[in-house]
Amino acid sequence: MSEAFRLRALAPAKVNLFLHVGAPEANGYHPLSSLVVFADVGDGVTLEPADAFALAVEGPFSAELRDEPDNLIARAARAFAGAAGLETIPARIRLDKHLPIASGVGGGSADAGAALRLLRAALAPELSDAELVAAAAGLGADGPMCLVSRPALAAGYGERLGPSPVLPEIHAVLVNPRAPSPTGPVYRAYDAAGAPGGAETPELPAEVADAAALAAVLARTRNDLQAPAVALAPAIGAVLETLEAAPETLFARMSGSGATCFALCRERDEAAALAARLARAHAGWWVRPCRLGGAWPEATPLGVHGEVNAT
């Protein structure tokens, strides 16, 4: 029996609401604690039948990926084939790249997670969640969290996921000054400063009532990579200053190792108004209003849309 399929999924942007980072351990890795959520904006990943595996990249941020010989989607496909016992993958993946590159929102890991979800739905529905998570873990610390794309409290090196507090509906604006902020240099700058933070997990409430309460919780936390990232890319600091000065902003911070920053707002209309004003005033910035939480869409298991038809 063969199957015809055409499936698509959102690869949502990952946002670190806080990021506490310890000094590197003997293995060179940094322990961390982070509350991660996912936006309802991101890249698009489509899977369709093909004689052999192929990957096509398009979209506004595709140029930097087209010449990359071994991106995370290709690695995810190989990991899936190994987990599913497949010699070949009869599928073509199309990545519609809307998230900026090296932007601190887990774009590559999100793309790989979406690809893994689609490949299982189409080619190996019997593959267990544990097997799929193991395949994602081999792609990096962000792999498991971006596979699931739900709010989580990350610990260890990012691979240990615990339950998040119950969060309210979060309306936000994501802003990237289109200044790349590669993870490696930011961590090296952090280490050169003596790694002044720490990987402690702050005391968090079991449930956060509303956006204002979330802002108050986050005000007691940090992103330890924000200062070194701003030092390396001052445009990040300009974004943060602009967001902090906006009347709609309850709280602003950089996500991950940058350069994307977020502003929390009380309501959807406030986030939309702030995003529109920023886009008009700063034509070179990438600006998106969004909801933060996950998974998206809520009613669809693992975020997979489309059809798988036996033929």
C-alpha cells in the first residue's frame, strides 16, 4: 500500500521569557534555567510525496539557508529515517522562511521539529513520542522543546523540560533589528565577563492571572545573555529602549541570545497598535504582533494540517 500526502505545519518562534545562565561546566556547556513559550508566528513547513528526499527553501529569509548544505531539517530527516528504520525518505520538504536568521527564537530547531512531526504523521505514525523526542534531542538542546512547542520550564542545558506555570493569554510584539546575533560569540562574551549570572530557577507561581502579573513575575528574573548581546550588537539596545518607552509595553526583554526582543502588552489591540507604529517608524526592523503560549493551533495535535490518503 502506498500513501499520498500533503501536510503542513507551523514552526513557531520560541521566546525565552527569562534565561538564567551559569558558568560553563567541564564539558563546555552552560547550565541554564528558562521559561520558554511559543508564538503564533513562525516559519511554514510543507511535506509532500517525492521519489527521494529533497529540501526546498523559499521565503523572505531564505537566501542565507539556500547554500547551507546540512541544515537542521536535513539532519532531522536523517534522524527520523534512523528512528523509523527507513532506508530512504520518499518526501519533499518545503521551508517557507519567515523568521530572521540567528535571531534567538529557535528558528532552525522549530523548523526541524515541524519536519519531524510531519514525517511521522505521513510515514511512520506508529513511531512513539519518546522515539520522536530522542530524534529531536540529537539535534541540540532546543530540539525537544521545539518539537513539542508548548510552554515549558527548561533546565540542564535546555534538554530537561518541566511544567510551566499556567499562563494567561499573552499578547506581545516581536522585534528584530535585522542584526544577526550568533549564539557562539554571545556566549563567549558572557564567559569573558566572568559569567556573572547563575542557572538558578526562580520561585514561580503555579498560575499567572494576567499580563500585568506576568510582567511582575518576569521583573524578578533576567536574561543573562542580554548585556553581552547588546554590547556586540548595539541595535538590540536601540530596540529595547524603544520598546520600554512605548506606552503599550508592560515588560520588554531580549529572547535567547538575540537579536529578537519582545514586548508584553495587555490586549491584542495594544500589541497591534504598537507593532504598526514600530513598523512605520523603523522600516528596517522585522516587527510582528503575536500571541505567546502554544501549542498552535490549539485544536490540532502536534500542529499538523493536511491529508494522508491511502491509495
